[in-house]
Amino acid sequence: MSNTDTASAAESHQRVFLPPRPSAEVISALLAELEPLLGERITTATGVREQHGHDESWHHPAAPDAVCFPHSTEEVSAVVKACARLNVPVIPYGVGTSIEGQVIAEHGGLCVDLSAMNQIIKVRPEDMDATVQPGVTRNQLNTDLRATGLFFSVDPGADASMGGMASTRASGTNTVRYGTIRENVLSLTVVMPDGRIVRTGSRARKSAAGYDLTHLMIGAEGTLGIITELTVKLHGLPEAISSATVAFEDVAGAVNTVIASIQYGIPMARIELLDALSMRAVNQFSKLDYAEKPTLFLEFHGTHAGVREQAEALAELCGEFGGSDFAWATQEEDRQKLWQARHDAAYAARQLRPGMEFLATDICVPISKLAECIEATEQDVQESGLVAPLLGHVGDGNFHLVVVIDRNSDDEITNLKAFNARLVQRALQAGGTCTGEHGIGMGKRGYMADEHGEALSVMRAIKMALDPQGIMNPGKMV
């Protein structure tokens, strides 16, 4: 094949994934088809469109041409069928808390807001699972579960929707013990790009039957279909819970403590790291008085005796690596205050430069490379001059930087982009990934080829096979 042929093939391939923005006439035809079904639940109102044209990321917003609010899987199916007939892009939307631009409507189209699909369909305490609609939030589900002695474990900082969490392969502070959303979804109902309704998996805890379509859809960011129902695993509330913070003189001591605790098999529920700058931000934002040093936030789950043994073992390890200033929290109110401060850390970081914006980025590396990678990153932050507090779920090798920037400064933006590229390359060279939990969206799609190589062409082949028109959340991921 000649170079010209190769270029033409590449351009054709690109057109599959980026359909043209729909014209006003096409949107009018879509409204005419869907208004009898949805009535006032489909709109082109400017305020609603603008609200749905951004998430929590720093990426420039782009509003969809229309927004609809379906109430059932069947309505979602009808909506997608209409969009497929008219070649209109479809952007699924939960509560808008993604941070890599996953819901931004770069190519216009119809935003499908699933927040009204918020029913907890069935809780089965005897099987420790629950079936929910995608608009159910994690806090809503856990509130409903209080009387059962069970809980849903995945806890990203925001009160994210279940459909959004599955679509972005979310995790959070509990991951080191209970796993990510990937390990906690048993089955899905998905509306495919042509409107077909597909049910993947079953409620059985394992299966060897066919392709694993459930996990194909988890983390697909709405590019392969719209999740309209999830069956998720639940876990028993532990008999005893104890939390603690411990400060270190340097990040290396904190990280080496984490590595040792994992290698020794101490069954931690949560192990979170905040560097000194993050601790300063948290103190200012949450009105706390922690030592402004690299600090581990810890939590232990189990029996009273087991929690005591875990805490004693970890305290001994912390001492070996220079840990001090232990502060224990055994009362629920104190624990909630501690973990709320951790979840608010990104917003706390923003207050370090009032009026500025922030870019939250993350990578994940093998545990053995964690200390080396964090130390190199902190050195890079200092040399770059960026304001970038570091925090993370270090129990699974995942850490974040919240880079606070002046969006109007071309120099800062250039510096930030170069820094982020170095961060990703550092993770890949360590055998890691460009994102542990934020996902790809718009922000990290440029790193997919570096990370996956030829496997990216396989992903694109899957996308083409399932969504040949390229209407499902176009421009994201692949």
C-alpha cells in the first residue's frame, strides 16, 4: 500500500469515530421524533445545555445540542434508535463529576441525562447484592442499606452515580481492601449503539460462559453503549472500625511504610497519602490542625481484636520508617470528619491560589516503584515551579496531583502540559498506567498509543464493530 493509500485509510478510520456535528435541521427532526415520547423531558434550553456541557475538569466546556431525561431502559433504547437513524452523537451523563472531560459534547449531539433513573430496584441481603438504576448515587445506596448490615464499598470522593462510576471504572479509598468498581459489578443492562437492549453477566459470583461483556462495558466511558441497570456486590459492615493519621518527616518514609505493610500482609482497609502541601491545604480548608508533614490516613476493618492487632502492627512499621504524631479516631463522627477532609483535598488545594483553576491528574504504578516515582515527581514539581499538592490511594499504587493554575497564563499552561506528559511517561516506564481511576475522556486520549501500542487498534476495531457510525460519546478514549 502506498503512503497516500495509508493516509487515506487513516483518514477514513478517523471519520468513523468522529461523526459531523448535527445540523439544526437534524436536531429539529430528532426533537419531532422524541417529543411524543418524552414531552418536556427533552429540551434545547440554553441553560440546561450549558449545565450539561462541562464536568469537574479544567477542559473547555462544549454544550450538546439538546438534553433529554429518560425514565427507563426502554426510553433510552428509543432515544438511541432515533439518534442512530439520524446520525446524532449521544453523550451519557450521570451527575457530572468526571474530571477528564468525559461528558463534554465536543461534537454536539444529544446528552442523555440518566439522573432521573434513580431507583434501587432490588436488594438481596442473602446474596449480598443489589440491582440499581444508573442514576442511583453511592451515598443513596448506602443510606438505603443501613438496616441490612451491608454496604457498597466503592467511594470516589464525589457522590457519583453508579452508572458513571461503572463507565469510568471508578475506585476510591476502599480499593486496597474491597477492589474497584470492576471487581464489584456482577452484571449490567446496556443499550447498544443501535438501540438493542443487552444484559451482560448474571448474579452468579463466577462464570466461564462466553466473552466477558460486563467488563468490556466497565470503563468504556459511554463509547460502546449506555448502562441502564447494574447489579453490584455488597459487603458486610465490619464489627469494628478504627482510623488514624500518622505524620512522617518525608514522603519516602510514608511510602515505604505502605510498601512494607502490603508485603507483610497487614489487611488495611484504607491507606491514603497526603504530602505536606496537601496537609496545609486541608488544614486551611477544613479548619483542622494536623502537622503539615507528609501524612498517611489509615483505616482498619474487622473484629475488635483483629483491628487492634492490625493497628499495633502498622504502628510498629510506621515507627521504623520515622512515623510520629499518631492520632486515632474510633468514634464514627471523628472518622467521618477525617475522611471528609481527605475527600475534600482537591477543593482544598484550589484555595492555595484563590481564583485559579485546577487540573487533577493521576497515574498508577506497581507498588515496588511507588516511592521512586513519587520522589521523582515531587522533584519535578519543585523544578517546574508549579503549585501541585500530591495525594493518593497509595495502597494500590495510585496517586494524584492537583495542579492549581492560572488559565490565562500561556506560560503556565505550557508548563503544565509538559509536566503532565513527563508524569505519564514516568508511570509508563515504571510499568504503570496513565490513569488509575480518572479515566481517559478528552484529557488523556493522547497517551493511549504510548500505553497500549498495537492493542489500541484492537480497541478501535471493537469500537467500529459495535458503533460503526461512531455516535456513542465521539472523540473520547480511542
